[in-house]
Amino acid sequence: MAVATRPRPLAQRILGNQPIGALFVAPYIIFLIAVFAYPLGFALYMSFYDYFFAAPGAVVDRPFVGLDNYTSVLGDAVFRTAVWNIVKFMIINVPLTVVLSLVLATALNAKLPFRTFFRAAYYVPYVTASVAIVGIWLFLFNQNGLANAMLGDFAPEPTWLVNEFWAMPMIALLVTWKQMGFYVLLYLAALQNVPEELHEAAAVDGANTIQRFFYITVPGVRPATVLVVILSTIIGAQIFTESYLLTGGGGPNNASVTPVLLMYREGIEQNHPGVAAAIGVLLAIAVMALALFNRFVLERD
């Protein structure tokens, strides 16, 4: 005869058999709601209204406009330029980040003199304030900078950061160099999981260093490569500080404007937060889709 079982209390069904676990997770859930979920939901709400900032206590009318903000954004030539600038940025930044980070991590994983010093040196730019890094970059690549002094007549005219062709590539190189220490660290951690016996066996079979790199190291760190590609894509789509400081806010002629910088212009400088919110929602959707596509492609057998 079947024995009737008492239904579990609602609190137990929600919190599980170990309620103390929910207590430890609660601060992180609150953080996610406060920092990510609520702002994203509020941005989605603003994107459907003719929203604007007003003085505290003022009675204002913010009418519902439906998809008008999205139509305005998608029809804006500057927005299309900003998207194309980010595409150019990623074409340079993502492959360079993956290749250089993996090569450097492989070299730093070997038994080299002063290995600890070099590992720390590559990580220093990542923890240095972006404003300080931008100052160094301006010193190197302005009209009278070190790069022009070394190149002489081969330097571009106009100079790097006020040149429509070179402005975005220079920002991509700066971000690649600044972020590389973090990605090298990820690859160093992944390399610890590649068995040394595989390299020894391949060496016995006659494989040289390059062959062992491509047939053992690269497949062995594939999960880390997926993570590096996704993170560099997300970070690249949010570029703001470098473009704002290096080129005076997206110049020359919007050659280095980015979607996030355009959000700042629309939302803060021109007081059109509804339009800025629409840009943010479109950017979030595009980044999530691109990240999922990268994961699908890179994780296929």
C-alpha cells in the first residue's frame, strides 16, 4: 500500500534542504538585482518613453512613444558609424588579444629567468588607471610624440589620434595592451591543466616546439580561449574612456565614436535619456547575441 507523503513547506521548496545556503547567496542576488537587473529594466522602460531629466519635485509629462526611440537610433548615421567603429575595433582587438595572450602565457609558463618579474610586469597595465595609460599613449602618439620622432617622414599626416583612418586602430592597440595582463593570467591558469606528459610524449615522437604548441597547447586551453573571446568582445563593446580621452570625444569626424560614447552624448549632454536607453538596449542585445555565437562556434567539437 502506498504511503502518503506530506508536502514540503513552501519555504523549504524555495530554499531547499539547506536554508543557510540561501542566506550566503542572498548578498550576491541583491547585488545583481541592484546593479544589473534594476538598471536594465529601467533602461528598457525609458526606451519606450520621451524621457528626460527634470528638477526634483517638478511635474513633468513623459509620453509613451513606443518604438520611436529605436527607429530614431537605427536611422541615425552617427549610430551606424559607431557600430562600424566597434566592428573595426573587435577585428583588431579580439584576434590580437587571443594570439598575444596565449603566446606570452606559454612563454611565461616555461622555466625562464625572472619569470615572476615578467608575469607581474605584464599585469601592471591592467591594474593601472585608464587615465594614466591614456596620458602615456598621448605622449607617445601626439604630433611631437616619440612614435613620430622615430618614424620621421613615415609618420602619418595628420598624426595618429587625429587621423580618421588610424584613430580607432590606435584605441584598439591601447586596449589590447592594457587588458593583456588579465588574459595572460587566465591562460597561465589554463596551462596548468595541460599534462606535461603530452608534451614529453610528443617530443619523443619527434614533434618540435611549434608542433607541440598547435597540437597540444592550443586544444588544451580551448575553454580559456572561449572565455577570453567572450570577455574581450563584451569589454570591446563597452569602450568609452579611451575614445573619450584620446580623441576628444569620438573625433575626428566621429571616426572613433562608440555606442557607449554616443549614449553619453544623448543621455547626459543632450538630455535625451530615452534615446540613450534605446542605444543601450540594442547594444546589450547585440553583445549577448555575439557572445552566444562565439561560444557556439568555439565550443563545437
